[in-house]
Amino acid sequence: MSRPAPRAKVSVRAIAALAFAAVVVVAFDQTAKALVVAHLPYGQVVPVLGGALQFLYVRNPGAAFSFAVNMTWVFSIVSAAVVVAIVVFARRIRSMWWAIVLGMLLGGALGNLLDRLFREPGFGRGHVVDFISTPWMMPAIYNIADSFICVSMVIFVLLVILGVNLDGTRAVSEKQRRERDAADASAEAEASSASRPLVDDPRAPRDGRDAHGRDQLGHDAT
């Protein structure tokens, strides 16, 4: 009866990095939103770096970057599902890169989810505070949480392309797999050849005699 494979140990360092990244993002996002609500006029453009960066305080009932404004409940559920999924998969993370990326994604999702849960007009229907405007890059208004979500998704794609797994190992490409298999086959062939016993030549002399029955000193065996 075969024993079940042992479970991999939980990486405390990876989980700590994920939690730290999430806490930093949430704190940064919620602090910035509190300052915006307290000090910025609603709906008025405040230039920061000319036309490159502006503050424009608005409340968004939809998704990131002011999309789908009539689906607040849907995005509240989606954000909650993302948070739960990251928490569940956290036990499998061994890579610090993945820990930081998923921590930023978790923090961004939590930052906007807190707005949807606790801001007006009500629980689960709250409007997200958006205030960052970069007209040269995109027409939408966004916030700190949205920015971290986008950055984390870019790094997410890069890690997938580079073949970095959640446990920190690197995925092997098909070419590398073929080269490795060929090297293993060659090594096995060499080992098999080295361990194979030598076959005696039937014409070789036996007991000190040559092929004509004479000993190797030249005397006739008879």
C-alpha cells in the first residue's frame, strides 16, 4: 500500500512577504483616499505636473478606471473572490517574486473592496474614490489600488512567460526537455557500456598456449 505524498511545508517567509505587501498597499491606498476626501474639491481638476499628472476627485460605482459603472455589486463579489483565492493559494507560494506580486494584487483588491463595502451609498454598493488623472496616457480616473493591480498583473504575465512557478522552480521548455532527455540517454548508454563484461576472443590462447597448442615459450605441448 503506497503512502500519500507528504505535503510541502508552508513558506513562512513567502506568506510574510505577501502579507506585508498587501498591508502596505492597503495603507497607502486608504490614506491617500482619506486625504483626497478631506482636502480635494469634488469634480475639480487640480494640476500636479501640468497636463501629465492631475488630481480629479470623483466617486466611481463601477470597476477599475471607471468601467461598468452600473455593476457595483458584481465587482464587490469579484473583488471578494480574488481576495479569497489569493489567501487559499498563499500556502503554495515559495517564490518571493510571486509572494510580492500576489501581495500587491491582494492589497489592490482589498483597497477597492473596502470602499465598496463601507462607503456611500451602502454596504456592497459603495462608490470607490478615484483621483489620479493622466490624460496623456488614458482618459480614465483611477486610484492607488488600481495602479498596484495593474503593476502586479504586468509582473504576473512576465513571471508566467519566464516560467517561474509558485514554488520558485523554473518551468522547462520543450527544447530544454529534449536536450536533457538526450543527455540522460547518452549518459545511460555510456554507463551500460562501461559495465558490460568483455567477450573473449575464441582464437585467444588458453592456459599459456597459443592457437597451435604450443606454450608461449615456443615448446610443443606434446
